[in-house]
Amino acid sequence: MAAVFSGRNLDSALLNALRGIECAPDRALAQALAYGVIRNHALLAALRDRLLQRPLQTPLLQALLQVGLYQLRSMRMPPHAAVAATVDACPALGHAAARGLVNAVLRRYQREAQTLEASLPGKPALRHSYPEWLAAAIHRDWPQQWRELLVAGNQPGPLTLRVNRRRSSCEDMLRRLADAGIVAQTLAQAPDALRLDQARPVERIHGFAEGLISVQDAAAQLAAPLLDAQPGMRVLDACAAPGGKAAHLLETVNNIDLLALDSDAARLTRVNDTLQRLGLQATLRCADAAMPANWWDGQPFDRILLDAPCSGTGVIRRHPDIKWLRRETDIRPLMTRQRRLLDALWPLLAPGGTLLYATCSILDTEGAAVIAGFLRAHEDTSEQLINADWGEALRAGRRLAPGGDYDGFYYARLQKTANKSDSASKL
């Protein structure tokens, strides 16, 4: 937790921390503690500060007390064991002298838990552990559902697989999973998706290493059918890493000429690894999609997928550190970047072609506001309405609330008017 609040993302911090833990149950416990404390940070911090006579200035001890409080509040372990384990961690963190303080704070919480919990302010941002600015933004953009969204963001998302239909089928994989004692369900709106009733390391699921399955949330699996690529088409995945949507396109459509682009060379390596594991081929290029003069060969694309960089507020349930690493001041630059990408890529689309804009954000400023502005500015653009049973239609595009089978997502489908001059030649 201390690493996250110094600016490091949770996955990276955990990867480093878990290297020294060989016992699988201990690794699982450490991960559960890390995710739980980050999810509940604001509430735990408020309780911690009420239990202290004066604020602690040491980030490691601040984090350790929150770990102890989380164990007492939310985990099924004997209270004496939770207190003892937290106290015993002090020397390992270089703060042996704090053992007495940690013990006293946690013992006091045990005695006064009900009174302490009731004394905290009732603000939803605190009670659900969100930054004030983000809770306010969700309230503004989802006036009827905002409380449900705050709750959903603190519930772990399910493990959802995507079946590689070139090598298997949902029916076949259901049988394989059942033989291994794994219960899974199909999802009506995502025909290649299987949601597991209980999450487990995907590397231990038969078929992953062989390229029969991948991990991909059901909301992200909607992109390939929405883009509606056809055999023989030239397709661009403009921000392709880590490669899930590019792979899904290749799995579902034969004989497409796919260019997978990303500005991060390390992340592009992950795209290559994914495609190799699945037995798929595409052209990969490291370049900034917003600067096509540096990479485009002048041949228009029939389909463009723009999974734009965004706040990630739709996937907080999987990455709770987003709540604390993202700042309100980040949103406007992200919106500017999204619009810049749209403006740069639109001339590359063939007349009659389709561009699918996607973000894993639940903020209007990164979804309908961006697309509505783009539609006003481009006369050769029309919106292809998304008629679906999932989510809800907006003034432009369609959005999904996070929770249950789906992460939070936004999609808009744009078509270049065929009778307009091809602006690609002017690039």
C-alpha cells in the first residue's frame, strides 16, 4: 500500500512484494490484503487516524495499521491472530519500536469498534472509499445509479474467459472445464465468453497455454462484434496493447489485414506474446497513433478500432489503485488526447468505413462528450447506432455500468459518409 501511495501501480508493487513468498496460501493472503486495503483505503485511514493521539508520519506504519484494521473488520481470521501478525510485522518493516503502538491501536479498535465506526462521517465518498472528486463525478454522470456504481467498484470482478473459436468452442471448453471441476457460465451478449463461478490462476486452467482460451472481461469482448470486420478488410487497432481486442478480431474473422499499433514498445511485446500463444498473425508496429505521418502507408483502412487511453474508472473493481493514482486534473488532458487521436485517425478511414471508439471509463467527459464534439466538427461523419440489450444509449454512443458480468465501458460506432471526398488523400 505504501508503494501505491508513492505513485506505483498495485500490480507492479505486488509483483515485487510476492517474489519473496513461496507458499501459495501466503501469496494469496498477501494479495487479498493488498487489494482489500486499497479498496477500503479512505475508510481505513479515517479509522486509523481516530485511533491515534497524533498522526503518524511514517508511510509504512500507516499502511501496516490499515492492514491490521482490515483484517479485524473484513477477514475471517481470529482477532488475536490478526493483531499478533500485524504487531510481528513491525521489525520486518524496520520499526520494531512501534510494536507497542500497533498493538494498542488494534486492541482499542477491538474494544470500541462499534462506537468508532458509527462516529465516522456519513459521506458516500468516505463510506465507499472514493476520492471526493471521483464520487462527485460519478454522482453527476450517473444520477440514478451512482450509489450502485460506488458499491460495484469495491466488489471483485469475475474471471471471464474468451474462447478462441479457431481452436475450440464454448461447448467444448465447458466440457473441459467441467471435467476439471470448474463451473462456468455462458453470457448471452458475449458469444465467446465463459464466466467462471470461482476465480483461479488462469495458468492452471487447461487450455490456456495451448491457446484455447484467454482472459478478457465480457465488456471488452463486445468490441470485435461491434466493429463488424469482414474477410479481406484492412483493419487498424490503433492502441492495441495488451492485445486482447486484436486477438479477438483475428479469432472471429478470417483473412483480415490487421495492423496492431502501440506507442509503448514493452507493451507491444505483450501483444506479440499473446498472438503467438493463440496462433494468430498481425503486423505489429511501435508508433504513436496520433502521428500517422510517421507510420501510415497511405492505404485507407476499412475498419479502425480506437480503444483510447482513459482514466480506467470503469475497471476500478479490478484495479482499485486507480481510485488513488488518478487525479481530477488528469481527466481534461485525457479528453484532449482522445479527441486528438480521433481527429488524426479519421482521415485514414475509407469512405463507408467504420471507426469504433471505446474506453473503459464511466465518465461522460471521456465518452459521449468526446464523440458528440467530434460529430459536430466532422461533416463526413455519422453515428451508427448500437442496438443492444446491454447498457444504455446516450446522446452519442452506449455505455455499460460496472458490476456483475461486466466492467464499465463506453462504445461509439462512427461511419465515414461514402459520398464525401476522401480526406485521406490530403494527409
